[in-house]
Amino acid sequence: MILTTTNSIEGHKIQDYLGIVTGVSYMLKKSFSFKAEKNKNLFEGLMNKSKEDAFQNLKANAIKLKANAVVGIKIDMETESGAYFFISITGTAVKVI
């Protein structure tokens, strides 16, 4: 599966646009915020895990559409009520040749 933030993939032709796909992940901030203040690496690790989970969800949703690539990927991170943070990844599932 090719994942890219660009709208095209060098050396490949987009054969079919299959639809918009998303991947979402969230984490409770209060469960690690005290530790994160003491250990920046812990916070970065949890953020990276959440981001990776969102990418895995994105890929799974693209595979359901029989895509072999996702183009135009955008990543958004938001905080809800100071207790949670959400990572949302959106792109267009495509079939490339």
C-alpha cells in the first residue's frame, strides 16, 4: 500500500478513484499527562502509537475499497475538553498501475 501526501505518485498512473478514507485514533490525556511532564519520551511514544493506529485504520479502510494506494493524505490532531486527543488521517483511496 502506497501512502502519500501528494495528489499523484511518480511512476504510477491513477486508474480509479475509489473514495475518501479516514483513520482515527484517540487517547485519554489524563491517564499519562503527569508522567509525560516527567518523561517527554513517554509522551512522544504515546503520540506516535496513536498516529500509527490511525494510519493502520486508514489502510484497513482503503483495503476494503480494494485500493492499493492513498493519495492526498492530511493529518489532523485535536483536543477534546482537555481530556482526550484525537488523531484523524484522511485521504483518497485509489487504484494505481
